Amino acid sequence: GKYLVELLKMKSKQTIRVSNAAPSKTMGTWIFDKKSKRRKYISLTGKVLGGMDAMKQARYDKLCISNPQRVARFELQQRMQELINVHCISDRLRNYFENKSTDDLDIGGCLELHELKSWGLPDRVISRYETAGVKSLFTWQVECLLTALLPAPSESPRTETNLIYSAPTSGGKTLVAEILMLKRLAERKGTVFFVVPFVALAEEKLAYLQDMWQDMTIGVRAFHGEEGHALTGDVDVAVCTIERANILLTQLYDEGRAEQLSMVVVDEIHMLADCHRGFLLEVLLSKILHSAPGVQLVGMSATLPNIADLSHWLSAELYVTAYRPVRLEVRVCVDRALYAVSGPARQEPGTDLAPCLRRVLGAAAAPHRSVQEPGQACSPSLQQVRQLGPPQRADPDGLRQLCAETVRGGKSVLLFCDSKRRCEVCAAGIAEALSPAAPSSEPPSGSLALKYGPSAAGGEALAGRRGLLEELSQCPVGLCPVLRDCIPLGVAYHHAGLTLDERRVLEAGFKKGFLSVLCTTSTLAAGVNLPAHRVIIRSPRMGQQLLDVAAFRQMCGRAGRTGLDSAGEAILMIQGALRPEREAALHLATAGLDPLRSRLHEAAGGGLEKLLLEMVSCGRLRRLEDVDSFVDCTLLRAQQPESLVRSHTR
């Protein structure tokens, strides 16, 4: 082993560290992976590579270090410096939102604010965004970015402009956060926390950012579970779960490196209302509000009720839009018939504004234009759109027909089931319906055979599905018999019973179009981004509980693929004979979201007490006055009377 290491040292003429490929190792170094018994290279962007890819990346990184002017990150810094002087044009920014005119607004000499180059992105990075289908910004994205450029109010204790914005799923929220992160990284050194609620989402964001920003040598790493051990100085962006973000922040405080944190971006900030983990997110943001006034906070969500409370709590600028690039149609399927829901549906703040754009100057001006208050009676009704045909013994509710007609039209289906077992049963049934031996089977549009699916050429799809089967067979648990029979027909299931590697393989296959139908549980709705033309929700119940409105909207938001579909369709299936299910369907389709409330005092074991003990133990709170000032930084204090909050701290 020692001889091998010395030989590799001489061959590469670089230092090789013998260890497992732990992500906490310094970027731009070689390591020796004991598991594969091969040397690997950790690039400046955090990717772990092997073979010829490692050699090419090492040469490129060495060139970047010796010639920083040739790196796209240098170009980013130059362009961002020329982009805007916030304090000089703040009056013109406010005038823009009053008159909606860019005639007097000059951003770095570029009046075409919908172009990516107008926001300081290097040409090589722009080309990657264009390859991913992002060629320009929507109007709401431009307005939201302009909102973030406003200086912090003079009465605010914050030194940076915080931002809270809400947009529908698939509306392009992440792109706004990415541009703001790049601007922050160009302005000052430090680490940006990108906080997501789930491990699967953290892994997806990690791969996405590493790919999009690799030309700028921006170090991106994931921190969740056992992934990522120490926050080293070369980490520019830490993609982390809520739990790990709290741990990393505490470590920075303990080590006296609090100034290393420069920005925190929270995706799915409506998780504050989660009864199990919401208090942890509130703890994280409360710590930053109290002890790190120089950290910029950005929060985004697709479903965000009483948004003004969050804006006031975080001293943040506020932006709300209901714009969605792909129109969404919600249907209810009852007894093999599709119905549209009509009636007085409640609208969330900002959704009734034309042209679906709203920028709110100050939290106090946030509009609450709900036409129906929570609990107010409504009388929605169902209007039939079409009949699926006569009942069939193998398909009594029309599920197989809905999937088959979508696949034959060259589209994809995401089916949400109420249990893991139901996912597997539905996948097998849909595969049977798509089989060439099925009585009602018809060839899909185009020259493609049904067996190979509609999303790619026959040979490409066949090779892709064979590749999926080969990858799954190499997993330690082996190949599931259900997947073995379904994947050749473009159908698969996805739930927590599969290993992480199996889920990654299936997700990649669905994104590439090798799989046309994916049967999954509700956890995927808030997890990885897997859009489909048609979303089918098998039941208004998930397990033993009824779906809540937020989860239902998350599922429906997966319908419609930007750039591929002009409209997406979400279908909720119910049993017509059951009155509770019919009432639940009408409620989900028309009801508004419940107001978001702090969970800090409701957490198991006492969330507020734990938070105070933690702050005392790390030396942040030393006097009773410090406790009072810290409690004032919580969402609980922003929403509850002072006397009630003080009762929890005495």
C-alpha cells in the first residue's frame, strides 16, 4: 500500500492524501479511495472525479489558479462590480415599481433586463443556462431581482437587504436565488448556506449547481446526515438540510468564525409551519437575526400564506407573483368521468393582481386580498369535462386509460399513490395496459414502437432502459422483479423502500425520458424536481390521513414542463359513492392555505427552551436582557402577544 502511494505521488507530481473520499477534504487535491482502490481528484468546485476526467479537471484547476483572469469567476466579479450602485439608483428603483417603466433605469448600461448578461453572468455560464432551457428572465424575475437591489430600510437593524418572495411551482424561483447568490459571492468572500428540507433535494441541488457553475470554480458541497464533516474555508456554497444548517452555524459560533457566513437562502420556507421540523428552521433564522446582522436572508416558497408576517419578522422586502409559465388545469375524476371544479375558490395574496405581478414596498403594505376567510362556507360544484368510456374489469376507475393515453400522446405521467404497496401494484397494472399484448393498445404517435416509449427514439429509449436495468442489477439489493418487468415498458415505481442509489437511477431515467410513467408516494412532491405533463393523485388520502392543501398544491405543481408543454394537467381521483372523498376533493381544489404559525413553543421537548439553553451554552446569552432581546427575534414573538411569549421564558 505504501509503495502504491509513493508510486502515484511520483506519477502525478502532486500530493495524494490516503483516506476515504470524504467530502470534507480540501478542494483541488488528490485523494486515495480505499473502497475503489483508485486515486480520485476533488475539484475546485467540489466534484469527486476519477480516471481521465480527474486528470483533465486537475490540469484545468491548475490553470485557473495560475491565471485567475482566465476563470469565469473573475469575469463574474468584474461584471457584478459594473452592474449596479445600489445607493445611487434606489430612488429610480422605487420609481420603477410605481410607474413600471425602465426608461430612466440604467443597470450597468443594459436596458434589456430580461437578458441574463444584464445581471453580470459570464458568457460561459450563460451558455450553460441556455443549454438547460433558460434563455431569458420572466418579467416577475426581473422585478424580484430589482426588489432585492433596494437598500435596507434606515430603521432596520439589518445591514443587508433581505428578500421574501413567493411564486408557483415551476415558476422559476430558483434562478432568482442563484443570481443573488452569485452577486453575493462576487461582492465579498464567505460561505452561502442553501437550506433545503430534504436530503434528496440537497443532492439534486448539489449536482445542479456544480454543473452550472463549474466554469467559475465555485466550491459547492452538500451537508446532510453523514455527508460533509467540516465547513472549510474553500466552501463557497453549502447545500444543507435544516438540521445540518443549525449544526454548521453553531460550529461557526463556537470557533469564532461567524463572519464566514455571508448569506442564507431558504428553499421551501413554508416548512416553518411543519409540526415536526418547523421549529428547527425558526431556530436557525432567529440565531441569524440576533447575532449576525451582516448576513443576507433570502426565502422562497411556492405555497406561502400570510407572507406579510414573515416579511415583517425578517425585516425583508416582499414580492408575490401568481405567474406560471405553463398553465395548470386541475380536474377531478369520478366514476371514469373528468370534472372541472367551479365555484368561489379562495385566492392567496397577490394571485388576484393583473398582470399576475406584485411587488410590495414594506411589510405593512402587504395585501391581504383573500375573498374568503379560513372556515368560511363555500359552494363549489363539479362540471363534467369528458367521459373516459365504459367501465372495464381491469380498469374500473380509468387510471390505466389516463396513463395509456398520455403515453401514446408522447407525454409523461407522475402518479402519486397512498402507500408504497400501492405504487408497486399500480406500476405493474399500468405496464400491463401498455404492453403490446393489451387488447386496447395502440401505437404511439410517430414511428416509435409502444414498447420503447414516446419520449425518445426507439433505439435510444431501448438502450436507455437496458442501461437502467443494468445499473439497478448492480445495486447491492439486486433488481426488483416488478421493476424488471415494468422498466422495459417505460414504467417504474419510486418510494422510500428503495435504496438511495435505486432512486437516483430511476429519477435520472424519468428526467431523460426513458421512463414515461413513475408511480411514487407523496414525499416526492416536496423532494426532487420531476415535472411531468400529467399528474394523477390516486386518492385524497395519503395513508390514513387526508391530504392538506399545501401538499396537494405541491403535487399539482409538478404538472407541466416548461418549454415542452403549453399546459399541465393535475387529476385527483375519488370514489363517487363516498361522500367524504367528494367533499375532500372539493375542499382541496378550492380552499385556501391555513395561515403559517410558529411552531417554536409546540415542539416536542420544548423548542423554545432548547433554543435558549443552546444560546446560553455557546455564550451568546449572558443576562436576562439578552434573553428578552433574543426572544424578540423569533417568529413566535412576531405573531404572539408579548405576555404569552414571556410566559414560556420565565
